[in-house]
Amino acid sequence: MPELPEVETTKTSLLPLLEQRVQAVRVHNPSLRWPIPDDLEKLIGQRLIQLKRRSKYILAEFEQDQMLWHLGMSGSFRLCQSSDELKKHDHLVIEFENQQLRYHDPRRFGCILWLDETNQSKLIDTLGPEPLTQDFNPTYLYEKLAKKNVGIKIALMDNHVVVGVGNIYATESLFNIGVHPAQPASTLSKAQVEKLVTEVKRILKQAIDLGGSTLRDYSNAMGENGYFQQTLLAYGRAGEMCVNCETTLENLKLGQRASVFCPQCQPLNLSKV
């Protein structure tokens, strides 16, 4: 599933569309997580003014309307020419002045919606802070974790705590600071929380700089892969040797997600440190 760095990279790759007017809109298959709205023709004639990211959502501001785009598990945007062959699972084509924007989603868990009051309150307003802002800081996170007895990795992936820290980046951050993914969140010391905040920010910035992680079918709108996966030390490496101590990395499931860790470098500590 595309995580925050992949969504940020996708948003950046769509910036050539800014100030272009929509010439036509074609929906080839409206079936996504929620049906694609049937009134997208309202976009015709409008310029795309701004693109922003909030959590894993891309917010597209046109002259009169705003849209909310989410890649889901397998969604992607591509910038194409009108002569390019339409692919299976291309759900939506937005024709701009100089190129087409196509939304492709084989598993259909993404969404293309209007950003109205209902979706704002339902999908945006309940989100936690962005991890790369000052709002995500050690004091905030320590207080947020104080009453959470779930594993720290589950808490870190909770969008009500902080947005956009998905499985890959939570796994790597916890490995790098030596905290077991199942350690109860409320037992982390202030020093551990400070290290965790610093590491999450560092990991996400590095991933964005490297264009995200291409593990399956992710690429940006230009068809370019990300390269962060080449730096992975824990995620996806269960059964291999730890780069620090040569202990075999193990895997456990937390919240139905694979959680790779080193039993030597990340001991489980159930007491308040």
C-alpha cells in the first residue's frame, strides 16, 4: 500500500498539471471504495490551482471545486498523452490542456471524491498531526501514548495518533531505535519517545528524498520507481541476519500486519522504563 512518502512523491510528480484547464473527463469504471461521483463534468473548464497532501490523501483544488484522491492499496496516477494506450483498470481519465491524468487501480480500494463538508468531517478532521511538522513532537507523542497499552507499532500506525506512518516506516523506525514492535506504547520512556519522533521524521524524509518505496506496483505519475527499499534494514527481511548483531530477524503479526524485529537488538520490555 502506498504510504506517506509514496503519496508525497506522487503529489510532487503531478505538479506539471498546475494552471492547466480540464478539457474533458471520462469515467471508464466508477467502482472504487466509494463510487466515483457521476458529476465530474463540473471540472471541465476549471484550472487546477493547487495540490496538497494530508495524510495519505491528495487534495486537488480547482477554481471552483476541490477533490480528495486516495490511492488505496494499489492505486496510481499516470501522466499520459492522449495517444497512449488505455490500460485495464484505468478507472478515470482527466484530459488537461497538455496531457492526460489517468487513475489506475486493480484492487479498487482507492477513492476519487469531492472534498465537501461531509468528506472533510468524515475523512480529514479526525486525523492526527502530520509527522514532519512541529505538531508531532516528543511531548505530544508521550502524552498520547500514556494510556495506550497496545503495541507501540500499532499505536504508531494509528492515524488518530499521527498520520502516514505505515508498516514499512514504523518497522524501520522501531528497529533503528531498538524498541520491540509489541512493547506496550504506554511503557515507553520519555527518552525512547524522543528517539522515536526523531527517527520517524528522519526515515520519512529519507524515503521522500529517494522517491518512496517500490515493493510491488508503486511508481510515481511519471512511471518512475522509488529507491528507499534498497536501504531497508528490517522490513521484509525475516529469516535474514540482523545487520547489527547477526541474530536472525523474526516476524510476528501485530494488527494483521507483518512486524519484523531483531530479538537481540529489540528486547521486549513490559515494564515502564
